[in-house]
Amino acid sequence: MNYERFNAYKIMWLFCLFDLPTNTKSQRKRASEFRKNLIDDGFDMMQYSVYKRFCGSLEACDVHIKRIKRWLPKEGTVSILKFTDKQFSDIETYIGETVEKKPKHPAQLEFY
């Protein structure tokens, strides 16, 4: 049996960034439907117009990118970014004037 270890360079994160118009009732409805589709597909809101999703592989990313393309509204801008897990781990998040601390990952399995 062949067991492949998880590789931080093969595990992917998918980001969807968007700026959709919300001036009219129909535009607000389309923007709301787009956000709802992202959430239903497993995306989490990172910031108001920035959603992220964990994908186990590049192939899984491609599946979700195809779905996003089906949901594209007529107006506005939608950007899709792919990051490896290694690249994602280097993100620094600042809240106000403080840095959000990264969770500590043990170097080896710990038993209590």
C-alpha cells in the first residue's frame, strides 16, 4: 500500500475576492446570491468581500473555480487566487495595532 504524506506544497487554499455593485435592488440580490453560493460551497468569510476555502489538491481547486465561474454576476469584479498551504501559512494578520498570534504547532505528536 502506498501512503502519500500531506505536502504543504500540494495542499491548496482558494480565495475569492469580489467587488459587486449594490446600488439597485436587483444588484443587491445578485451580490447576495453570489455570497450565498460561496458559503454553500464551503467558503468562509475572511473579510467582507474576501472568502477562502481549503482544498486538498489543485484538482479540487479547479472544481470550485468552475463553480464560481458559473455564478459570476453580470456586473462587478471577481478575482480568484490559489495559494499552497505553505504560502497561506505565511499570511500575517493585523487587527488594529496588534498582530494576531499564529497557533503553535507541535514539532511532534504529544501524548498527555
